[in-house]
Amino acid sequence: MKETQFVDARRTDWAAWDAWLDGRAAAGESRLPFRADDLPHRFRELCQDLSLARDRDYSSPLVDSLHERVLRAHQQIYGAQPRLRNAWTRFFAAEFPALVRREWRFVLPALLLFFVPIAAYIPAAHYWPESVYLVLPTEHAAQLEEMYAPDAPQVGRLRRDAGDNFRMLGLYVWNNVRLDFQCFAGGLLFSIGSVFYLLYNGLVIGASAGHLTRLGYVDTFWSFVAGHSSFELVGAALAGAGGLRIGYALIAPGHLSRLAALRHSAKIAIRVLYGAATMTLGAALIEAFWSPLPWVSPSIKYAAGIGVWALVCAYFLLAGRGAGVGETHAT
């Protein structure tokens, strides 16, 4: 087929694409150039036009115009960045906190499994200091003492690990992701793994906090963790809640097969994990760039930490209420 014949045969469709693309760019017109059910087929035809023009060695202006038309159509159909940004904004502004409240049957046990050992071990370490070494290896306890000693050159960092803030950010992200993954993926073992890692990490954190508090490293330790603790700890507990969700589907699949129940629960649990991972990333940023600042007084860090905890609690209790974010989708 000659180029002129090819252009004449396809001119009408190209004009429809151009009118739609130019109209959307100029006035935000939302009417599609073809029926919605026919649009994927029409877009494949447009891509085929470009391929044929290249294979038949048609003129460069024709190939270039087709290439630009395909790129613009692809961007409008598949690459709508404002829609993606709006989806993320909607998820964190309303859907995520509403989802956490909806999944309270798994969130509440995860919070208890994680926070009760922390709260219990801090005073227990004062009355039974030797028990700390049942949870923490001696070398790890010594490292903590070095990191949070009042005369430490950089609070919260070992001398051999100390580096710039971006290097430490990578280390904190790795540690947080590892903890979240343990708590979440453990759900595949019929929730046993999630229960174990929530309890174990709670004991380790409680033993560490209790040990340093007993030694008198109060301001160096507590002012360091105050700012990022809410994001890090709540994020880990929510990752564990997602793991419990998955494990429960394997234990009690109901009228579904275990595989079908796992798929259904995984769709919900993974959304919880998205939010939890974002929280732990935020914790790593705060821990790398705010927590170690030596010129910020402990009282300011305490105040900031209390404020962040209050905001996190208010966010999960109040955000997304009455927004109609699919309360009935999770069962």
C-alpha cells in the first residue's frame, strides 16, 4: 500500500484521536474519541499504524506524527499522573486509616502482642536487670550502651557505623523493612510467625529501653527515639496485623478454599502493609535527620515526640470517617 493510500484509509481515526487529545489538553474534555469498550482496540490499531509506517519506510514526517500521537494517547489513557497522585492522596488521607479501623480484629491483637512486652519489660529490667541478657546478647547490650552513653560522640550511632545522614537513612530503612517483613510474612505460617515476631521484637525493644533507662541514659535514649517511635512502632504493629490477617485466612477459610481465602485476605493485608511501610519510611527519615541533632534540646525532642504520637492517634481514630471509603469491602 502506498503512503497516500495508507493515510487516506486511516485519516478519520487519526483525526478523532487528535480532536480528543487537543480537546483534553485545552479544555479538559472528558468525552472519549471512541466507545469505551472499543478504545483498547482502537489504541492497538494506532500502535499498529506506527509499526506499519516504520516497516514500510514511509516518510519521516508521517512516522514522527504517528509516534507523537501514540505517546500522547498512551499518556492520556495509561499515564494519568494526576489520577495516580489523587489515588495516593485519597489512600493516605482517608482509606488507610478507615481500613485500619475496619481491620480492628487483627490490628488490636497485633498492638497488644507488640506493645505489652515493651511496656512490661521497661520496669521489669529495673527490678530484674539480669533478665535483659536473656533477651539481648551481651555484645548487643554493650553496643547500646556505647550508642546512648552521655559522652557518645554521636548519640544513636556506633563509631564504626557513623557516617553522613544519608548513609544512616539507608541503614534505618533496612532495619525497619526487615522488622516489617518478619511481622508480615510470618502470617503465612498460620499466623504463628507473626505472633512470634511481634512478641520477640516487643521484648527486644522493651529490654533495650529498660536496660538503658536503668543505666541512667534517659535523656540520650528517650529524646533520640521520641520523634520517630510512633511511626516505627505503629508501622511494625500494623505490618504484623496484616500478617495475622493472612494467617487467619489459612486457619479459618470459611466457605472458600484456603487458596481463595488467602488471595482475598492478601488483597486487604497488602494495603495495610503499604501504609505500614510508608510509616516506617517516615520513621527512618526522622531518625536520620532529626533524632541525632545535638543542638536540639531533649525537652524540644520530647515535645515533638508527644505531638507526633498525638497526631498518629488522631489520624487513625478520626481520619476518613464519613468519607465512604468502602467500609463493606472487607469481611
